[in-house]
Amino acid sequence: ILNGGLKGALSLATAGELELSEAAEIASTALNAFRKDNLSVSNAADILAGAANSSATSVREMRYSLAAASAVASSVGVSFKDTATAIAVFAQNGLKGSDAGTSLKTMLMNLQPTTKAQKEEFKELGLVTKDGASKFYDAKGKLKSMADVAGILRNSMKGMSDAQRQASMR
């Protein structure tokens, strides 16, 4: 309350048409999972409400997306803002709630090829550097921004048919 938590939770509850307890739980998930971002409840509320309002999802649906994706997203260095934005983009493309979170989590876990088949596919798509590292990471091994990741994927698959793109994304 003293640090603005109640005000942020009330703001999120209003924006998301939620009960205060739901809003507080959603904000708590964000703050706990994304500690490195040093978020306040008000910051988290603004990011969530903004992402939901600019897309085809709701704060309530984002709750389920975050529950599925936040631990992995945070552990690989994706910021809360990038995570919320990715979830909003997924929603704009028909993927919402826990399906969006699970899809984001799966995508993040597969940006580093581990099997022989994945490594070959990454090479075919031009997703590796000259030294064999994944292009999704910078020279220090830090995951690039979600915008950069999306651009790399878009460029690697331009000119492909739907069938080819689907086969590559298996």
C-alpha cells in the first residue's frame, strides 16, 4: 500500500474489469517472475492494460498466458514488456490465454537447437552464425529482443510456401 501497490492493483482491476484479488494476483505474478525488471505494480498494470487494450485479448486472458510463459521468458532474459507484447501479438493472430503462453514458452525453449535435426534445419534457414551459434543470441549469449527474433524468423522464411513454413516450424 505504501509503495503504490494498492493503487496499481486497483488500476489493473479497473482496466481489466477484474476483482481486486485477481488483479493483485496477476500483478504479483509479473513482479515475482520478472524481478530483474524492477517493476512496480503500477508499471506492470500499465503494461498489461496497454497490451490487452491494443490487441484482441483481455487482462484476464493474459493472466493465463503469463502463468504458462513467465518462468521461461524471464529465465532466458525476455523482459516483462516484451513478454506482454508477444502475448498481445499472439492474440492478434488468434492465439489467446494459456495457448498463447504455452506457444511463447515453447518457441523460447526452441531458439537454441539441441537435436541434430534442429541444427540442420537452423543451418538450412540461415539461423546460425558462421561459428555455428544461434542468430537469436548476441555475442555475449544474451537473447535478442522479441522484435529482433521476429525479424530474423520473418527473413529466414520469406519466399516459403505455407507448407514449407509449417514443416520448418515443427
